[in-house]
Amino acid sequence: KRKHFVAPSILSADFAHLHDDIVMVNQSEADWFHIDIMDGVFVPNISFGFPVMASIAHYARKPLDVHLMIVEPDKYIKQFREAGADNITVHLEACTHLNRTVQAIKELGCTAGVAINPSTPVSHLHEIIEDVDLVLVMSVNPGFGGQKFIDTTYRKIRELKDLAADRNDQLLIEVDGGVNSHNALALLKAGADILVAGNSIFAAKNPIHTIAELKRITPD
Ligand code: DX5
Ligand code: ZN
């Protein structure tokens, strides 16, 4: 089994000292930067946009995993790519022509992901799973960091793992929301490949140590 990734969510960083937190992630065992973009329409919160994203890209020494929690993502994917995105994930619930959006992301030369909300069944991915590099399973209702993990996520990841075994064995399964060192092992056992963690990393006394702890967990 391939080694899992850890992706610290910058939403939980200290925005007045963003450079410090970016350097911390650079120096840590983290694999990706997870960047949450919220528009106040798809989710009831607004995070940050292109200037902040470009500033992160300027200092980040690891791939940027951009999670778009916005309506009409097609309008902005090119700009996010230009701002430094290596992976762009859109929400299934925000896309009328999901296949078109996924193809457009891939044409920009980055990998494409689809995210599903806690209330969206895995079965809704049947017609897109072969075309995506990654599926992000939301384990909280998107919009805020620091929320409580929803337990039905384990079953969804197992179901997605089975579907991927049939249709796309290269698929990366990412889990996002309320991930910490207590539930990480069960998530990896269920089939997760990428652990996104915001609060559990940035609110920790020693974030570098917490990242190392999340990396060290092995499902075998
Ligand atoms: C939630 C975001 C998450 C969030 C995770 O809408 O998509 O990436 O920042 O933060 P924690 O780990 O604190 O739940
Ligand atoms: Zn996210």
C-alpha cells in the first residue's frame, strides 16, 4: 500500500503571520498545502482569494491542493491554476456539468478532484470516478475549521474504496474535516490516502510534531 499524505489546512493558520506557518509546513513532513476557498454562497463563510493564494504559492515548497467551496467554479479555475494550484478540487454539489468542469481542470495541466458533502452519497460519483485523480470526502459540513468529525465518513470511505477498486485503482481518497491523531488510524484503515487537518495541527503546541505523528500512523 502506498504511504498516505498529510495536508495541513491553511484556513487554521495565523493570517497575520502566514509566512511563519508556511515555513513551518515547508520544514515539516507534510506532503501538500491544503487551501480552502470559500465564497459566502456555496458555504456560509468567506475565506480568502487570489492575492493571498498567490502569496502562499510564493513561499510554499510543496504542492498546493486547492479546495474550491464556491459556486460556478468554471469561472475561476484558470485563475487558481495561474495562482499556483497543483490540484483543484470542486464540489459535486456546485457543478451542473461536472464532467466539463473536470476536463477543464485537467486541460489546465493540473490534477482534478471532486468533493462530496456529508449528505451526498458515494453513488453520485459513479459516472465521474474514472475521470478524476482524487475524491475529497467531507467529514464535516464545509465552511469552517475546527468542527466535529462526522462518524458516517468511515462507511463512505469504505464504499468509495470499493468503487475505486472496480473503476479507478489510481484514485486518491482525501478526507477533510475534524481529522486528528485519534481518528486518523481508522480513516487510513477505511481507505483514506490523504488526511487534511487544520485545527488539530495549527492549534497544537508543536505543529511539526503533530504532522510527524499523523505521518507515522500506519494501518498495517
Ligand atoms: C472545511 C474545510 C477544511 C477545514 C479543515 O470547510 O474544507 O479543510 O479547514 O479544518 P479542521 O481540520 O479544523 O476541521
Ligand atoms: Zn478543505
